Amino acid sequence: MELPADALRPPSQVPAHEGMSNLPRHRTSFVGRKDELERLDGVLSRPGAVLVQALHGLGGVGKSTLAAHWAETREHGCQPVRWFTADSPAGVAQGLVDLAVALQPASRVLPVEALAEWGSQWLASHTGWLVVLDNVNDPADIAPLLDRVPGGRFLITSRLAEGWEEDVALVRLDVLDADESLALITSIITRKGPRNLDGASELCEELGYLPLAIEQAGAYIAQNPFTTPRTYLQLLAEHPAKMYERGGATTRAERTVARVWDITLDRIATQQPEAIDILRALAWYAPEDIPLPLCAGLADQPTLDTALGLLSAYSMITPDPATGTIAVHRLVQALARTPDLTNLHRAPGLVDQARARATTNLDNALPGQWDDPVTWPDWRALLPHIDAVTRHAAEDTDTLATAHLLNETGLYIKGQGLISRAISALKRAYTGLVRILGDDHPHTFAIRNNLANAYQAIGDPARAIALHRQNLEDRARVLGPDHPHTITSSNNLATAYQAAGDPARAIALHRQNLEDRTRVLGPDHPHTLTSSNNLASAYQNAGDPARAISLFEQNLKDCLRTLGPDHTDTLTSRNNLATAYQDAGDPARAIPLFEQNLEVFVVSFGPDHPHTLATRNNLADSYQAVGDPARAVTLHRQNLDDRMRILGSDHPDTLITRNNLATAYLDAGDPSRAISLLDRALEECKRTVRPDHPHVFAARNNLASAHRAVGDLDDAITLFKQNLALCLERFGPDHSLTTQTRRGYASAWQKRAVSGPKLEFVRPSRH
């Protein structure tokens, strides 16, 4: 998607506008709470420091209702008022994402991490706003936001009374009193006209004056004209009350909801049993913003429409036609997910079936291409529900659909730079497939390969090599040595050795791989051309540019002849040949090749595609190499802006671009600006990847070189010395990073102003 240049502005330059508040809509009347409202007025009217208010109380006691009512009706003077579902760090991040999109709709194409960062920066650079952090389960989940954003007002709801900072004022929210409870249930039952209210006071007492239970009971009675509070009490007597079986205020609240939930579902089941099945499936997703497509497959469309309408009438779900989403109260979800041998609606088999259906529907709803930026908004919408269904389900219940869901999600979030999170998803997918299909199934091999690639991306070559070696051995044994998948495993193992700094093994495997593919597939097969390309890359990394260039030149000719000028493999081959020219000290021959590629990528893939940005980066490197740092700075600055916008500040490609811009500033004679960028690049590298990742060593070398360039020799020597010791331990004395660091260390001692090594763009291997 190509946006106008002024479509995305810095947070500090974007003002709030009317209609931004997103307080939840409450279907029932608000009653009572006079003292609590006045208490909120008082603590939130104090001048000076930020006031953070925690509303504490039982589950279902009305914390959220009170917060929304106060924010909507009291004269607090805050604008805008935003509502975050803050039950997890992901929920806080989603609230920041929604804020960013509300302020600047064009930003919806950005990755979720970039949107969350933009939302945080907006809060930090403005005052006068109010953010409601609803249903906080752990104060640590919101602490980073509170610490970073001191200029507005936060209103927190939580079941926790302990664990808060001393400056957080607590308002204890208890159940309603008898009169308030009666007023609430009366308003619900009589909303459409007069009704028989016999037994209403007794019913409120039986429900423990808990607002959520009263609201659900009132909705049931209002929906059924022949049911009165008295007959509802009789229904309650027929269903043993679990809340009375256990003591404690919190348990009592949940058990009250459980009783009303059972009774309501009994009535719904008599009208449409499929509605109960649908509710059980919805219970496995995140409570908010469940897209309607996740209901697809649960029933035919007429049945589904009727079921959702019935569930909405009984207040079991809250539909939002404007966004096409559904919300289910988290307590209802928790009950629906909990199997109970004595409960008709929660029999273990039914709960298992609902989990399987929810997982399958979510898997079927995944976007087709996880690496296409066009699909990223859809991925972001589904991620909370993927997290929910996998978090709530025990690993030993995972199915083939779960494994596929986790594999695809792992690939997506790995592409977003969240490699540790991707490894967790891929490990669980792999474990599930081993349990279901065994070690020797092709699907198991495929996910083991993806897990190995993730370990390689995070800078753990030992694990990557071990998994790729296991895949190669098992595929050779099960599929045969000449099977295409076996040869692919050989290629990937060679690439892992190459990344680990073992060029001899990498070259030997790549050479064997090329011979095998030529023999099995023929010299012109795309996979054979890939093997030729990868062998050339191995020679290049091993310091043999002449042999690499010869292979790359032949590879490009073969790709042009067999695949055509605009094929992705042809573009990759041209890119790699250009890089080989540049590494061999002939950047002038590289520039026209990069320019040709950039033109094709912009037209065919768009200006924001990762391939386009990578090619622009490589072209900037070539301009820098031929002594045109001004043009290099311009291209790298454009790339950094685009990658910050598209990928976010923590993505590995963004870190590389920031580093490369800094080296361009060094060559352009602006070392102070380079040092500032390199300082940030090093800190973010250490934070986002393993401390012994090659990117960290390269970033530290570049920072040391910048200090050396401005005469800060003590700082340069300290950094080079630290890097040299770590490189010797991590890579050994002969690795290229060790050699570069040793040279930099020596030159710093000799006070020679020599530019340090540059962190090159990491080009993915072609498999």
C-alpha cells in the first residue's frame, strides 16, 4: 500500500479530535454507587502529579461499569477518554494500537509493535487525556506504561487489592445494597413495559446482590414473558448453587455467575441447542473483538444468525455491528471452558469438541501469505485469539490444526522480528506433531526445519545445526538421499554452517547439494539454480570472490534464460552478483544491477515490500563504496524511516538500517551523528537478540570505530577490547568478526582513523 508522504505524522504533531472516546456501551441501567463516584471525583481532582485510581472488587461486582459511568458522566475535563482491555501485556499493547489507529487511521498498515510504540509516544507527548485500564490481572503488566507516560490520568480496574504502588489510591467496590439491587433488576425486567415483579427482592438476595448475576437474571426474565422473579427462584433451587458450597467473597461471585449461566443456557438450549455449542467455541477466544468469520463453520448461516441473536438477547454475548465483532464476558468464557462431569453444558467431551472447533476455525481464518504486508492487519486482528486458544488449551490436547496454527503464527511473528516468541510457538507445534505423527512424518520434518531457522535467526547456530543435521539424517533414512526434501535439508544445514562461521563445511555441503540437484532434477531446475547461487554465496563468505563472481554470473545467465527477467529468483541472482562485485572492490559494476532490481521491485512488489527496502539498502551501500556518501545517506535515511514505519523500531532489519545509516554518516564526515545512531543500535541489538549474536558484535565494532574517528581513543579501545575477548570466546581466532575486531583494536592503539567494518544487510538464503 502506497501512502501520501504526509499521511503519517509524528505523535507529538497529531492532536486529539472529537469522537475519539471509546467507552464501552452498557446495556443495563446504572444504579447507586454515590459514595464511590464521589470518591473518584475527589482523588482525580487533585492538582499536580498524575493520579492513578484502582477500582478493586469481586469478579462481576461492576468495576468496569463504574469506571465507564464515571468517565462518561462526571465533569473530569479529560479528552480523549480511551478504554484499554488490560488483562495482559498484549491487551495493553492492543489498546495502544487502537489509540494510534484512531488518531491516525492511515497507520493501520504498520506492524503492531510500531503502532503500540506510536500510541505510547502520543500519550507521553500530550496531556489532558484519560485512559481506563480495565481488568488488570498483574500490576507489572501496566507498570511500563505508567512509568513512561506521566502526563495524563489513568483509571484502573482490577480484582487485586495488594501489589500496587503507594501512590495508587484504592477504592473498594463491594456488592450493591438491597435497594440498589432491586432498582437494577426492576429497570431491566420492565424496560419494554410493566411486568410481574413478585419475588424480585428475594431473588436479589439469593444472587448475593452481585451486579453481573442480577443483570443476567434480569435479561433471562425479560426475554421470557412467562417467567417471573419467583419462578426464577424456583429454577435456582433446582440447580445446586456452587457458590454456596465454597466460602470467600471472590468464589461467591464466580459461583453466582455460574448458577445464572447454567439456568440461562438451559433456556437457550430448549430454543436452539446449536447456540450453546457456538458459545462454548467462542469461549476459547479472547473476550473482546472476536471477528465474525471465526464463527464460520460452527453452523450454517441461518442457524448462526439465529443463535447469535438469541445469545445476545440473553446477554451472553455483546455484538458490535459497526466493527463486525463479538464480545463474551471473560467469566462466562472461563466457565464454558471448564469441564464438569455433573454439568450438562460443560461435559468434558463437549468442552473438548468446542476447543477443537474453535482451533480449526481460527486455523482456517489465517491469511494466506504471512510475509505479505497486505495481510498484516488481518494477522494483528487474529493474534489475540491465537494467543487465547493456545494459552487456555493444555499442550497435550493439541491437534494437527493447533500445530499448523502455531507453525504459521510462528513464521509470521518471526517475520515481524519477534523471534523469541516465534521459537516458543514453533517448539510447541513441533512437540505436538512428534506426539501425534511421530518423528518421521513429513510434517514433523517441515516444522523442525522452521524451528531450526528461528534458532539461526536469533543467533543460536548450535541448536540450528543440530536440528538441521537431524532433519537431514531422518529424511535420508525415511525418504531416501535423493528426495527433494532431503536435498533441501542438506542445503539448509550448509546455510547454518555458513552462518556459524564454518565456511569449509558449508562449501562442501553446498557443492554436494549442487551435484545432487543437477543429477536428480537437471541443470535448469529452479532448485538446482538455487543450489548454484548458495554455493557462490558460500565462496563469497569464505573470501574467494573470483570463484563466487564466476558462479553468480553463470547463475544469472541461467535464471534469465529459464525463468525470465522479472522472476524472483532472477532478481535474487542479480542482487547477489552485484553484492559480489561490491565485496570484490568493484562497486561501480554493482550499482546498475541494484538500480535495475530496485526499479523492478518498486513496480512489481510496491515501495514498502521487504525486497524493495533490501535492494535500496544495498544500492546505498554501493554509493557509499564508490565515494558518494551524500547519496548513501539519503537512501539509508529513507530506508530507516520506511522500516520504522512498516516494521517497527525493534525489527532486526530496522536495527541494521540504523547501523548502516550511521556508517554512511561516518563516511560523510559527521561522526557525532553516527555515534548517536550507533549507541542506540547497539543497545537495541542487545535487547532484541542474544548477547552473542553476530549483529551485537558488529554493532559494537562500528560504535568503537566511530569513537576512534572522533579521537575518543579510550572509548574505542575499551569497546574493541571487550568485543575481541567475546569474539575469541564465541567464534574463535579465525572468524571474520574476530579478525575485524583485532584490526580495529590494533588501529585504535596506533591512533589510525580507519573506518570500522560495516554490518551488511542480511540476505535470506534461497531454499
